[in-house]
Amino acid sequence: MSILVIAEHDNASLKAATLNAIAAAAKINATLTSEIHVLVAGAACGAVANQAAAVAGVAKVLVAEAAHYADQTAENLAALIHAQAAGYTHILAAATSNGKNTLPRVAALLDVAQISDIISVLDADTFVRPIYAGNALATVKSADPVKVITVRTTGFDAVAATGGQAAIEAMGAGPDLGQSKLLGRELSKSARPELAAAKIIVSGGRGLGNGENYHAVLEPLADKLGAAMGASRAAVDAGFVPNDYQVGQTGKIVAPQLYIAVGISGAIQHLAGMKESKVIVAINKDPDAPIFQVADYGLVADLFQAVPELVAAL
């Protein structure tokens, strides 16, 4: 029996979140000494299979290529995974929108309970996951014959993308269920690092007042640091920036080396998305703002004065 990790990709390259899911699989495997297999389902995705085969710790890459896997719709992918589930004790995917869309369907087809958003592995049956917006941690033990698990990527350091020599094995494609169809994608383009994978993030909140201030004050700081830009839900709801900037429980979960929170009060929903950051710097004029409770460094000051001074000093 082995562990199966579902690769997330765009038919050209393996997404970084898959490396974190494989890291979680490796933690489970440490108590089982079985094998880690990676499933790559797509269309003309040979380059992805080669990248997956090079990942440290992977023993085998299963490749299912068909036109109806090009968009990796959840219904078709779940049916494919279900058909292969008999040989596996654990099925894992990153807790991204794709993983959250696909694995609940797999769990339902297998008639098992999904274990969502794990951040730690205690043994092959026992896992830790955050609940109540990260204010508490639940230890979950499963007796299901197959554990279907989504992995919070910030909870596990990514495995090395090179150093492995896994075998690549073609597998038969399942039928096209025809239950859904992707009509199009609207992709945001930016010269800045991708928010979920950035090592430095500069985030702004409602305290910036409007979208013009957000860009005028924060962009020079982000440019100096080579940082991605994020925002609180309040800033997104107010229309300062698009919703793909949102960090928090209902946005992106991030854990950069440095997180700078500017004009963010620190609602629990926001803290749930960034409190695992290695170093947190908060700038807020309210000394009682909850953000200071999780910050490593706090500056009680007017952001419109403090941030330009910080930029000038860098």
C-alpha cells in the first residue's frame, strides 16, 4: 500500500503547492515506510510528469493524459482518483481551490470522511488541523481505510524539487463525465512575486483610506523590498484592490519570511491567514490594535508618515 499525492499543474509546470503536499506525505510515510506516488492528470502534460519524477522522495509518477483532463475539472478528476484508490492508504492534495474542489468528491465516492487543511502529522492516522479561524487546533484520528486529506501548504516546508528519480507510468484515462465545462479563465498578471509563494509581503488595510493611498504608500515599499502586495478583507471589500490580493481565512493563507501589515487592525479572519509568517511587522496608529498581539515588531505611528520614512531609509 502506498500514498497518493494529486499534482496541481497547468499542463506545463508543476505548482509549488504540490511540493508542500508531498512533504506532508513524507511525514506520513515516515511511520509507514511505504511509497509516495504522484498522479498527474492533464493533456500534453509530459513536462509536468518529468518535473514530478525529479521531486525528492517520489517513487512513482502516474500519468493520465486525455483532452477532458486539460482543465482538471473536479468531477472527471475525482472519478479518476476514485478508480485508483484501492491501492492507497492516503490520498493527499494541497488545500488550494483545486484541492478543495476535488478531494471532497473523492471522499464522498469512497464513503469516508475528509480530513481538511492539516498542518501537522502525528502518525499515519492522526493529524492536527486548525479550527475556529485558527484560534484552536483539533487533533483528528481517522479509522477510515483510506484517508482523504487536504494539506495547508504553510504547515509543511516544501520538499526539494530535484534529486528524485521516480519511474513514470502511463495509466488509462477514465471517461469524460461531461458534468462541467470550463468556459474561461481571467488571470491577473503582475511583475511582483505571486502572493501565496512570496518570501516578503506588504499588506494594507482599511487604514489607508482609499485605493489611491494604497498604491501610492505601499507600492514604493514593496518595490524596495521586492515584495508581493496583499490586503485585508476590509480593504478588498472597500474596493481598494482586487480580491486576489486578500490575505485571510476567506483569502490566501500565507507564511512568508517577512509580513508587513500597514493600517491593518488584525481581525481574527485576517490573522488566520498570516500569523504563521516568520517575522511580522505591524504599523498602526492604534496601540490597542489586535495585530500587535501577533507582531514581532510593532510601530505605533501614522502610516502616512512612517511608511515614506521607512522607504527613504531602505
